[in-house]
Amino acid sequence: MLAPADLTALRITVELAVLTTLILLLLATPLAWWLSRGHRFSYPLVNAVVALPLVLPPTVLGFYILLFVGPHGPLVALGLPSLAFTFNGLLIGSMVYSLPFAVQPLRDAFTAMGRQPLEAAATLRAGPLDRFLTVALPLARPGYLTAAVLTFAHTLGEFGVVLMVGGNIPGRTRLVSIAIYDHVESLNYARAHALAALLLAASLLMLVPVYAINRRLVTWRP
């Protein structure tokens, strides 16, 4: 059984994962589309920046995000409130940390479709926006499905970045991953196991269908 504090941590975690996924899909779409066009000079640098969260230690990334949103960072210098140890700060940290999980599947999906479908639509006098909305987006469905599931699942398990940026404030910034760590540290393995098993089951339930659906979509696509 999950305690009320664990249920609160679960609710905050799901809210963070949903918001992170929705915002990142919106922001990642134009970036992934631009990257899929293969701009010669800036392509390697931008791809490297997008992939940084995959190789940087989470504490390093969280430290710099904390400096950015903290009381002495550029946000406060611009007259905005400090977002350190707040849910909005968690959201910023989570978006940065999960960025490659949203951008890379979309970039690969846009690249895989090639230029022929867009060129065919152009011969029918479809404008750039029309070609993107009616041709590119439908063909990139597997990429969007993968990006959404990976971003959501990755956010559920974040620890280092969110701990650095949001701390461990019950009811405000305490997430499931932090709650598991607290339970293990206090030798409360039963509650830690309940939360860990829940995350494990949720991750499997999300990943197995997405690969099955993607296989169908790729097989069906002409």
C-alpha cells in the first residue's frame, strides 16, 4: 500500500511528466524538422548540444540549471522570480534533461521519410506549411509516438537533475524517484519496493505497446 505522501509524490511526478512531454513535443517539432534538413555548418554543433543530456552527469546538468534559475541567475537579473526549489524550476530542468528523447525520434522520423513525398506535394501546389501539416506530420507518426512515450517515461525516473533543481520538499518538489531514495536510506524497503515496482510496471506497459505499434506503422507505410 502507498502512503499519502507517496501518492502525493506520484501525482507531482505524473504532472511533471505530462507537462514536460506536451511542451517538449511542441518545441522539439520545429527543431527536429530543421535538423532533418541537414544544414551543413550548424548541424553537428546543434546535434551535439541536443545530445548533451545523454552524456553529461545529471548533477552537472542540474547544477548549471540551478545557477540559471537560482536567486543569482540571469532570470532574477531580468526581474523574474527565482525558480529554484519550485515546480516550475523542476519543469525547466526536466525539459532540458529530456530534450534528446523528444528531438531525436522526431528528427529520425522526418529524415526517414525522404524528400520525395514533399516534392510530390509541391508539384500539386501545396505550400510549405501545407506540406508539413498534411504530409510530413502524418508520415512522422511513429516518431511522435516514440518521442512522447520516451519523454514521459524518462521524466518519471529522473533523479539527479530534479534533486539539484527542486530539492526534496514534500508536497511541492518531492518526486517518486526521490521518495524511493528516501525510503531506501531509511531502510523502509517495503515502501521503496512498492514505488519502484510501480515505476517498473508503468515503464514496461508504455514501452512494449509503442514498439509494437511502431512496427505496424512502419510495415503499413508505403
